[in-house]
Amino acid sequence: MKSIPLPCRRRLLQCLFVLLLLSCQWLKWKEFRSDEGGFSVLMPGTPTPQPQRVNSPAGAIDLYMFVVAHDGAEYMVAYNDYPETMVKGTNPEKVLDGARDGIIANVRGRLLSETKITLQQFPGRELKLSLPEGARALQTRLYFVKNRLYQVGVLAVEKDLSSRDIVKFLDSFRLLPERSR
């Protein structure tokens, strides 16, 4: 059996190295599941919990946030529950409008686009915002599920918002069966 010529061997090794590198990148992504939050999502690493207490028109609300920094971007999933008395009989679109306005004000961003979306039967919004600090931008999806608001977003360089990783992350968000009933 003839041996493989040296240039072909080098090329084969380069291809194997690239495949190994790509598979390692894929292996970093894993499912993060929050039973308390009632969701799962693919994230590029293990998220750091960052709970906060925030003021709202309904009073202080506990915000549960999970963040992973990866390749110059920050991937974030957060949820908070509104008091039942605040949302009972309220149009979900009004809640989403308020969430959108609150995010824009908090990050001092400029709304680039807004699209109505759904997750199963629950209403949502996809927002793209430019941020005042240079070429950074935020792409986030908001879902209003019963009395809970979910935020799934990425803070990144504006030109990277359409990257495969960001789309994979945003598209992977799922409600756990007990939350979607």
C-alpha cells in the first residue's frame, strides 16, 4: 500500500484539526435547565446566577438572571413574576409594551426593530436595540407566560447579532411542560 504524499498528509491533518476545533466549540454548548424558572435553553457554558430585586410600578420584584460570557458576547436568560393582582385581566400586549419600554430605558438604548412573536400559545416580542457605548447591541426575546415574564437576550457587537451561535441560543429557549400548561 502506498503511503500518503506529504502535502496530502499535511492537508488531512489540517482538516482533522479544524474538525476537532469545531467539535470542541460545539461541546461547550449545553442545556441549562431551571426547574424553578420553568425553562431550558442551550448556553455556551455554565451560567452565573445573578438574582436582583428591582423596582417596578407594582413594587419590588425579584428578577432571576443567568449569564454566560462567550466570544465577546453575553448570553442572558431572566425571569420575574408579577403579582397576580397586577396582571389579572390585563392585556398581555400591555405587559410586553411595559417590559420593552423598561428595557430601553434601563440600557439607554435605541429601538432598531420590534417583532411580535409567540412561544407555544404565549405572546412575545423580539427586540433589537443599539446601545450608546459604541457598536454594542442587544437582541432579546420577551415572552409573557401567565404572570411570568421571560427575557432571553444577547449583548454583542451589532454586526454579530445574526451569528449562528446567537440564533441557536435564542431559538433553543423552551418552556418546561409544567410551566406551559
